[in-house]
Amino acid sequence: MFNNFLRENKISAAILTIIRLYLGYSWFTAGFHKLTGGFDASGFLKGATANPVKGPDGNMVYAWYIDFLKDFALPNIDVFNTIVPWGETLIGLGLLLGCLTTAAMFFGLVMNFSFFLAGTVSHNPTDIFLGFIILTAGYNAGRIGLDRWVVPFFRKTIMTHTEKNKAAA
């Protein structure tokens, strides 16, 4: 019942728009400041690997993630210095405009969980909670936005392409 309300109700679309705009503004400003102010993730990543999340027994909780940061992220820091600010900015733009909202929110949640696994709590739990609401709502979260036109266009284009492939086979 609640899922139907999120996915189909017009009042829900208005509420989702407010949540979407809040998250979009947060993502966009965070990314834009990194793009314009110079950004280097190496300090954050070194800090996350030096002081990993530990459980009550004192052992690392996410050892696999620390290995990923040490063995992949830090050696490829230039890639991460590019994808983090651009990713945050594009996620924010997608949410602000309501364009490809579900995809933007999915990648936003991936980034939220990445920060969370590295030990940054900050506002990540709230963003994750609100992000799952947006993701669950699907198309309705972007109905008051560009998704109103973009999603039907993609559906029509994909369906036409699929039907042509089936006819050719």
C-alpha cells in the first residue's frame, strides 16, 4: 500500500520532489565546490585506511573495503579525483532537474555507502534513508521534472528498437 502511494500518487510526487530537490542541492553543491576549489581525495583515503571502521572487538569491520582503497583507489587517485567531484555534481544535477532520477539516486546511494564504509558518518544515514525513498518511488520521484518527458521517450525508443530486433529475428 505504501509502495503504491510512493510510486503512483500525485501528492507523493510533490513530496518526493521536495526530498529530491533537497538531496540534489546537497549533491550539486558538494560536487561543485570540489570542482571549483580543487579536490584531492588522497588525504581522505589515507585517513580511511589508517583509521578504519572497527567493531567492538577492535577488528576492522570492512577489511575488504580498506583493501580496495589501498590496492585500487589510492594507486588510481587521479581517476578518483575526477569521478568523485563530477559524480557528485552530475548526481545533484540529475536530482535537481528530475532527469534520470532513479539512475542519479542509485549512483548517489553507491557514493553514500562508499563514504559510509570509509568511516564517514556525517549526514550519510539521512541521505541513504531519503535516497531509498526516492529510489523506491522510481518514475514518480521525477514526474515533476524532466523525467516526465525523458522516461517516456526512452521507453518508446527502447520498445521500438526491441520490436525491430524481434521482427528481424
